[in-house]
Amino acid sequence: MSDPVTCPICTMPEPLTTADGFECATCGHEWLGELSDGLDDVRDANGNLLATGDDVIVIKELKLDGKSGGVKSGTKVKGIRLVPGDHPIDGKINGRGILIKAEFVRKA
Ligand SMILES: [Zn+2]
């Protein structure tokens, strides 16, 4: 791993190393060293942890890359999958695969 380690809470770089991970000198958050993809800490708009296989409800109308249509608020997405990136929720709506930001959904 060559990426610089940053605190997942406050994003400050250069955390202190501990026996099994890191501790942030700025906010005091401690986390394990293996957690590089952030997929075990994807949270919905209410701060609930999301996991692959969860059902979620879209809480904001989403536009899909300029195409007509989009996703209406209140749409349920069943059996999501978590993927790396800033749109960590991979789901299907009406047979179409889309990626959604975690802050635009809540757990169903
Ligand atoms: Zn921190």
C-alpha cells in the first residue's frame, strides 16, 4: 500500500500507529490497519452502517448522467452491493445498474 494513511473521520494525514492499526492525533479516532477501502464504514443519511445485501430507500431525486428520467425520491433499491469510490452503493433500479452516494439513501 503506497497511499498515505489518513484518518477516516477527520481526514488528517499521518496518524499514530498502534499495535493493530492507527490512532488519529487530531480527533483520537482509532481504527485497524487493514481498512483501506472504507467499505465497512459506509453510512446512510441517518448514520446507519450499510452492508452488501441491504435494501435502501433513495431519499433524494437523482439524475442519471443527463439521461431522461432518473430516480425518484422514495425508490427502494434491493440488495445493494458496496463498491469503492465516492458513490459506494451499487444497486439496480428497474433493471438498470446505478451507483449512488451513501448520503442520498436510508436503510429500508
Ligand atoms: Zn481524526
